[in-house]
Amino acid sequence: MKVIIVGGVAGGASCAARLRRLDETAEILMVERGPYVSYANCGLPYHVGGVIPRESSLLVADERVFREQFAINVRTRCEAIAISSAQKTVDLRNVVTGEVTTESYDKLVLSPGAAPISPSLPGIDLPGIFRVRTVPDVRMIREWIEGHATEPSGMDAYTGFQTIMPAKRAVVVGGGFIGLEMAENMVHLGLQVTLVQRGDQLLGPMDPEMARYVERYLAKNGVRLELNVDVSGFKQVANGSLEVLTQAGPVYPADLVVLGIGVRPENELAKKAGLAIGALGGIRVDDQMHTSDPDIFAVGDAVEVKDFVTGQWSLVALAGPANRQGRIAADVIAGRDSRYRGTQGSAIIGLFGAAAAWTGVSEKMLNRLGDTDYEKIYLYPNSHAGYYPGAKYLAVKVIFRKSDGRLLGAQAVGQDGVDKRIDAIAMAIQLGGTIYDLEEVELCYAPQFGSAKSPVNFAGMVAADVLRGDMPLSHWNSMENAFLLDVRHPAELAIEQAPGAVNIPLDQLRARLDELPRDREIYVICRSGQRAYYATRILLQNGFNARNISGGMLSREVIVGK
Ligand SMILES: Cc1cc2nc3c(=O)[nH]c(=O)nc-3n(C[C@H](O)[C@H](O)[C@H](O)COP(=O)(O)OP(=O)(O)OC[C@H]3O[C@@H](n4cnc5c(N)ncnc54)[C@H](O)[C@@H]3O)c2cc1C
């Protein structure tokens, strides 16, 4: 059996290596348009920032490793330009010489990835404007930054004032993963970074109120954020530097521009071959990664997959799904009955020592789908036992089915322990788990790592209280004619207040119940929702109609604003 694999990075390389492990006799040819196979594109921004100092560290396995360890024939700088599914052949062009050869296949795997979106804006190809996808891309960025540094030299080095050098100005266009990671890394290099984003939030897969935490944290760390900015073009000015032009008028001066506007599936080859393309532009595949031609498979960023939670088609450009899909395609080619379960979109980004992560569906996606059978909770647990030094609070949002408690999604932001909480919930979602499972799950604990009641248990307990009716819930954006009861200590009110709220501290509540109305719903607030829960329980057991406002003042900050 001869198998050709197009694309030699995440999906392609994992498919090739897995196939060899399953079938010693298969003839495997992997072709890659670029100069490298199996490189770590997820590490590219960190090479720009110098966290990964050596370019060679990004090259996970080279052609020699594939050839010697796996007996896989690799051709780099070799582009697949046409597929004849009738003849079962692929035309391959040597990118350096232009020579075209034709290879036959029994099975073909497409893992061509996604290409950066590059709108046809005036000036978009000017020198100093970069995209971040490949090792050569980041080499150019590094060389540019080094080449444009103004180091004091000669006499200048002694005069003193020349050491106060104007920092280079970088503008990042786009507030997704790559834009944010590039922004952080360029701040580390001493550049003044402005990040402009078209919409009203960063990190599109998150809900806007959770993204607010990320936006604030970036701003605190020196990234100038400009939301709701539509870039209209780029201009080179007299001294050779750039200007980023916007629809609304403001101009952002820049010495360097990084485009992180998003990616689109590389579908041209598949389209030309007549393979089915989905409505979102990805190659259509079934759960065994077959395209519409049973002998052609496709994996990775180029394919449309079913969302694990909603069952809708979706495009998710992430390394985990690409690797697993590559492995599944290899299994199926080798005669095994492996199936892809769908993509949950579990993702994480690290920024200035903090992290934002999510898994499953967002609330805004549920709203887009018209799905109203859900509830959400906000909670702010400590990352580990509060008495052990270094605990930081996490902002967590969990979304679940109102009707049966099934977990639908979770998002978290914080400086410690974000990844393990979202990973645990991701696993629960994949196993069809409910909030009641989170209540019961037994997780490892010692004070430096977590709490006896882990944030994951805690989320389950809070959500289960809601569904069992022990804690009726409300949210800042869904209150009408509310009687607001604030049960915080008066000293806390000096810092921030909810307008119109009546303050009865929790420890006085039992004695002052006669000050509260029995004919209105009472919405209870505290800082994070915990004391409000205790108060809600007191009120409910005394015959009041009470609700806890989820996340208290901490969620108010991001939902209503300060
Ligand atoms: C800067 C950056 C940071 C990232 N960080 C993360 C992260 O932290 N976490 C995460 O989960 N994901 C991250 N990703 C996304 C992740 O890298 C991709 O989801 C994953 O690599 C997709 O795998 P793939 O095989 O589909 O495509 P790729 O890994 O992109 O490989 C596709 C390859 O196919 C080649 N190719 C395309 N067309 C042809 C053709 N016709 N002939 C021959 N070769 C062709 C391309 O040159 C390319 O090298 C990041 C991506 C980038 C660019």
C-alpha cells in the first residue's frame, strides 16, 4: 500500500509516524511545501520573544529522523498542486526548481493546515508587516527587530542621554491566540505594543465578560488595547516607518506590524480535486476522517469537524485535534475502526504569568444557536488553600444544562491552576458528565496544589445547589425591579458599591429580617457569591423570596463595569 501525506507538520507528521507503527510494509511519502517538517508552530511566538532562544529547538523531528527511525520518505519544499482522484495520482511541484512529477497513491491524506487571513487592504504587503505561521516567518520578524534596534555605540554610548532610546512601536492587528502571544513576546523585547481588534472583545471563543479579565491583565502589563477598531490599510511614511490606518480615522504609528487576523482552511487543493467542502470552508470529513472520496483522508486545521457539545459543524485550528485526527486517519488506513469524537475546542493561552482557558461551548454560542436550556455560574475560588502562601483567585464560569445538569462548557482566567481545572472539566464533558459528577469527583489535594474542596468540586456544588433549588440564582444582566441586598461588611462598601443596594452585613441578617420586603424578590450580593449564598439560605428558610447574584461584585465588574 502506498500512502501519500500532504503537509508535514502536526496532523501530517503524526499520521505518518502512527501509520508506520501500525504497518511496517506501507510505502509512505510525506510532502511538505515549506523547508521543515514537524516543527513546533505553537512555539513560534516564544522564539520571537527569546524564551525559546534557538530556532533549532522548534524543529521537533527532521527529515532524517523520519527517514531513519520511521522509514518514511519525506520531501520538503515540495508542493502538492493537483489530485486526480480517478487516476489516484498527485502532481508534486519542486518549489525550488519548479519541476513537476506525478506520484500514484492507494490512500492520500491531506493535512495542509490553515493559512493566515490576509485581507486585500491597501499597503498590507509593505515591508515591516508580518504574519506568523512558519519558522521563516518568525526568523524574518527577529531579524527585523534586531536590524532596527538603535543601540548606542561609540561616543554615544558614553553620553548618557542616548541610552534613553525610544522603544520600537509594534502594532498587532487581531486579538486571537497568535496576536496575544506575539503582543506579550514583543513587550518582553521592550517594544511598545498596541493591539487593535475589530470586535468588542479579545479571544473570540470566550464569553465577553470572561475576556474582560484578559483585557485588563494585558493592559496592566503594558499592552495598549484598542477594541472596536477596523483597520482600513497601511501606509509607509517618510522615515520608513508605518502607519496603521483605521475606518474611524485614528492612525496608529508603527515600526513593525504583526497580523494575527485569524486563519482560513487551506482548501484549494481539495476544492480543485472536487472533494466536498463544508459551508464554513473546511474540507468535509466523516468521523473516520474520510473526505467525500473514500481513498482520500483529511485532518487538522483544513477540515470541518462536528462540535462535540453542540453537534454543529465547526472550524477549530488547534494542535491537539490535528494530532488526534492524524492518528485516527492512520488507524483507519491500517484497517482499525478508530473514530473521532468531535472537537471540544479545549484551549489555553498563557499571558504574562497568567492563563485563560476554556473548553466546550460558550454562552454566546448557545445564544447564537437559540439554545435556552442552560444555566451558568460564576465563581472565584482560590487556586489552592488560602492559608498556604501564593494562593491566587481564579475567575471561573461554568455552563450546564438546566434540564439535567449536563456540563456544556467552562472558562477560567487566573494566575495559578487554570489549566488543571479546565482540563478536569474538559474530561468530564467528554465523558458526558454532569455538574453532579463535578460535586463528587475526587481530585488530588495538598495545600500548595488545591483545596480539600477543589475549585472543580466547588463548581459542581454551586451548580447543583442551583438545580436542586437550594440556591435560586440571578445574574447582573437579568434583573428587573430588583430589591438588592448587599451582605458585605460596611468597610467593603467603601471600595465599591452596587447602586441602590441595601446593606445588611451577613452577621446581622438574622436580627434584621424585618427590614426586608416579603412581597418582592430579594437579590443578594457579596464580593464573590459565597456570603450571599449563606444569606440566601437564611432568607429562604425564613420564607423570603431570595436569589443569589452569581459571582457577586466580582462578576459585576466584568458584566456591568465598574
Ligand atoms: C504561531 C502559532 C501558534 C500556535 N499555538 C498553538 C497553541 O498554543 N495550541 C494549539 O493547540 N494550537 C496552536 N497553534 C495551532 C496549531 O499549530 C495548528 O492547529 C496545527 O499545527 C494544525 O495542524 P495541521 O497539520 O492541520 O496544519 P499545520 O501544522 O499548519 O501543517 C500544515 C502544513 O502543510 C503544508 N502544506 C499546505 N499545503 C500544502 C501543499 N499543497 N503541499 C505540501 N504541503 C502543504 C504547510 O506548509 C504546512 O507546513 C498555533 C499555530 C501557530 C501558527
